[in-house]
Amino acid sequence: MPRSLSLRIGLIITAISAALTLVILLIGFYLISDSHTGQLTNLSLDSLAILAAVFIVLLPPIFILSRVLAGKLLSPLHELTAKTRSYTINGDSVSFELDSDDEFGQLGKSLQDMQQSLRESHAKMEMMAYRDSLTGLSNRRGLHQELSKLILWARRQESRIALLYIDLDHFKQINDSSSHAYGDQVLKDIAQRLLQAVQQQTQHTQLPFPEELLVSRPGGDQFVVMLPDIRQVDEAKQLSNRIIDAVQRPVTVNDRCFNLSCSIGITLYPDDANSAERMLKHADIAMYEAKRSGRNRACYFLPAMHRQVEERVMIQQGISTAIAENELYLEYQPIVHLQKNRVIGAEALLRWHHPKRGRLGPETFIPVIEESDQIGDLTVWIIETVAAELRHLPVQKDGIKLSINISSAILNKPELAQQVNDALLKVEAPDHRLCLEITETSLMTDIDNTLPLLQQWKAAGYSIWIDDFGTGYSSLSYLARLPIDGVKIDRSFILDFDNSKPIIEAIIALADTMNLLTVSEGIETPEQQKSLIRLGCDFAQGYLYSEPLLIGLLQEKLELQALREARQTLKFRPRRKTKFPF
């Protein structure tokens, strides 16, 4: 079967021409035949032979002429086909236009328009694949691509690269308080500020790439800045300071003004890593270290941070197993009435008996868990466990109360606050003898949203105490609004008692004025105890009285206290006068 279009068309023309030639020959022979017969059927064999010979002789020229004619007619199509085969989406443009106004010319114009449409579509697809649609910066894929190119360039040039991973602090509050439209506009503004900061930093530097490719938005409220060809490490610090200052400038959107800060992690090539993946990972680790260090600052990556990340991953992955396998347990540090010198309650302290690392204190794993939503499940477990163990304690006339610490991470996330709230309203604590301790700083962070929650817990019968009082920035007007029962004076004041005595005295006086009780934490010496009694403090807690105890040991301590008080009552009971018979 013929494969060429021109060949097929030539054969068709040849067949038609041959048929027409045969007809013409037949008509000619008919006209020159014996006129008296007037019939073509009377042709002699010689005449038929001549007819066949003439037809055969004429057939090759007809075929050749047909091929030439077909090639001439289809030459514009051959030209368009060749151009189409040479066209690539990433190559140079090809002109499909022909010098004719026939159908082939129209086809060329259509192909030209199609080429333009394909290039525009490809550009849009590339934009979607490698560019952030909101800010126009490189997205995560684009960042990885450009960083890999920059590393190859730096390797050839034997130069250093700084990578800055930037996270906007508390950006979620903008979306929550305003709307995502406001948040998007803020992100656009921050993106332009970052580009300006890079331009200022690199204005005297010959860059291997356009400046706009050095800033990326991998997602959310995070940005990445690449600084190539640095001579000194301080250049990265200078850029981070520019960025921090730029982000701190107020952002105005319509009628709203927003104040932001950012945390920055810095890593260097080839000092810290030699691939795009490891650089991004190390910069991300350093950025979270900046957040843990107080936010609004920059931190360089250190190898020790990698071990800390592995530690956090171990804790976050292991806490669910710890709850299921009963690796967690509670100890209770007694709280003592200073005037009566008797235990009136205890604070529940979480412990983790890790199968490989042994006993872990809360300072080891609680801060890590607070970074995830697992703090909600953990707090619910603590509430249920304390309520259950409270039933094992002996009943006393004053009623022993147990205290539970509520993490600030609970109050800052509505879904976690609701989870804990449901657990508190569901649990059946004997005689409402559970106290909730909330740090002063976490209370003041978002007092308007926290206040309804505290009022609901107070109405449910829980006592509420402000923990670590004196370390935050409480307003007297806010304190008057809070449904609290007392304050716990932070142990840092007790440790530095001589210098902190005026502060302690002021806190006790303030609490007395507002009809609040006071507990001093960290009491370790009799002198501290005597001083607090003189100042009028109500209760105390510390190793002077007892270390944290398991529930069984706390139960024994309370039973011994009850027995001792019973003996004291019998000892001082007045004797009845005995009547003698004489």
C-alpha cells in the first residue's frame, strides 16, 4: 500500500487519466473504423493491438505528469509538515505562514495561531507548576529546582550559599481575626518586602540568577531566601536583620493595620549541607529553634539541633504508645497550710517511664507535645486519671483537693480547648475537689477568648488558680474579671527571697485585697517558711514538706496526718469530773 500522500494522489490521477485515454482511443478507433458497419465490435485484431500499444506508450508519461502535478499541488503541505516536525515547545519559534491565500495558506495561519496558544498554555502551566499563584514567587517545586541549580553553580565556583527559612509568627491570628483575603494581601506585601531586602543586600554583587528567583514561598506563611556567593558568614546575619526589620513594619490592608514578626533559620552550603534537601531540612530545624528561643530572631543551624529534632520525633511518636501501654503515671507534690502545718491538697505532676530511657520528667517531653495536637489527648488522660485517683484518698473534713495543670497550647487552640472542656464537664470528681492551674502568661495571651471558658469551668465547680504568678504582665482590671480562687507565687521569687521580698509582699497584699488565696512554690528551708508566714501567705509547696509522691504514698501520708490529728483531739479533750461516793 502506498505510504506517501503525493504517491497516492499521483496513482489516482494516473488511473483517471488512463481511463480517459482509453475512452478517447476507443472513440477515435470508432470514428476511423469501417463506416458502413458503424460498430466498434468489428475491430480487427490488428486494430486492437495498435490500440493496446498506444495505451501502453501513453501510460508512463501520464503517470510521470501526475506525480509532478501532485507534488506541485502538495508542496505547501510538505513545507508545513517539515516545519511542524522541527517545532518544539521549548525551542525557537517557527513561522508557519505561507505566501498564498489558498487553503494551505489558511492552514499555515491556523498552525501559527496554535503555536502561540501552545506557548501561552505552556507558560501558564509552568507558572502553576513552579510559581506561587498568590505572590508570583517560586513555589516549593520551583524552590527545589532553583536551589539545586544554585548549588551546582556554587560547586563550580567554589563559593558559599546561605539559605534563610522564614516563618511569620502568629500569622494564623490574622486569618482568624480578619479573613483570608486580608491574610493573602499581607503575604503579598511581605513578599515584596523580602524582594526589596534581597535587592538591597545584593546591589553590589554579580548574581548568577535574577533576584526574583532568590525568594520563594514554599507554602502557607513561610518564605525562603537564597543568598549566593557570600564571602563572610555575617552577610547572612545582615540579611536576616534586614528581613526582621522589614517584616516588623506595620502592614496596612484597607482599614486594618497588622503588626508582624518572623523567625528565621539559617544554614550554609557547603558548611552544613551539600544538597537542596538537606539545606532545606537544616534551615527548617534552625527556624523552629528560633521560635522556641522567643521568636522574632534568627538562628544558625547547629548539628546538636538535628539530635534535638530526632528527640522530638521520638517523643511525639511515642506518646500515643505511652498512653496505651500505661507508661505514663502521676506523682503528687503536697500543698501545706502554713498556719496549721497540714496537707490540704497536692499538685499532679506527669511522669513517663520510657522503656529505653527510663524515667522522664515533664520538662523533657511536655514542651514537645505542646507543639502538636497530642496535648489534647494527654490532658484528657490526666483529667480522667486524677479524678479516678482522687477517690482513693481518705475523706477529711476540709476535703483534699488535687490540682491539674492546663497547658497554654490548650487555650490557644479552640478545638483542643473544646476537647478538654468536654472532658472536664464529663468527669465525675468527688465533691468538685479538682483545681485547674493556668499560667499567668497563657491567661493574658488571649483573655477575651479564655474568659468564657474559665467561667464555664468555674460554674462546673472547679477551683481555678493562676500559676507562676508575677512572671507575666497581668493587668489589675483583667485580674478583677477573672473567676479565680487564688494565685501561686513563682518559685523564682522564693529562690531569690531577699531581693524578691518586696514583690512577694506586694503579691500577697494584692491577693488579700482581692479576696484571693496564695500558694508559694519551691519552699526548701525553714527560714523561707517562717518569712512567708510573717508575710501572711496562706499555703506553701516544696521539698521542705515533701517530694512528689505516688498516689499510694500520698494516701499513706494523709492517713498518718488524719491519725495524728485524731490523737491530738483526744489528747486535748477535757476530762469529765469523777464523782466520788464520799
